[in-house]
Amino acid sequence: MAKTMALAKAHTLSPAQTANIRGQIAGLMQDHVSIANEVILGTVDWNPTQARVFSALLNKVVPDLKSSSVHLETSDKNVIDMSREELERIAAGIDAIEAEVITDEDSK
């Protein structure tokens, strides 16, 4: 277990890599949500292992609301002043941004 933890610390994922993995899991889960609906309706049966796996994967894409926290941070930054990590988070869709385009004519 210690060896696994050491490897995990040595090879941390960037926000972009994390978002990519979640996207892949979400793509796989899309097919299974309709099957889960059939399980709920009683037309399909799942064994307990299938239900646990579905739940675990779903929690990777849509975390439990009880364990999620909302953190709102607002700031105004010029793109030139942003770090690479901030830009990667925005590109990965992790940080939603609202922007207003200001042309040179507007700034005069």
C-alpha cells in the first residue's frame, strides 16, 4: 500500500488530465444510465456488484451533493496575467468564465 501511495504522489494528474478521465468515464456511463433506468423500472435485474460498480463510476462523474462543496471565487484578470495552470483549468472546462470582449475602440 505504501508503494502505491508513493507512486500516486509522484505521478499527480493535472487538472486537464483529471477532466479528460472524467469525460471518458462520463462517456461510458451514458450508455449505462438508460440501463439503470430499466433496473429502476424493474425490467432489468442487476446483481449487487453491478449496482456498486455503477454507483462508484457515477460518483466519479457526478459526486454526491452532500460531499460536494460550493466555492465561488470571482476575479478580473487579463489573459496575459494568468498562469498556465489557470489557463489549463479554463480550457478543460473546470473554471467557467464569463467574458466581455473589449475592442480597442471601446477602451478609448
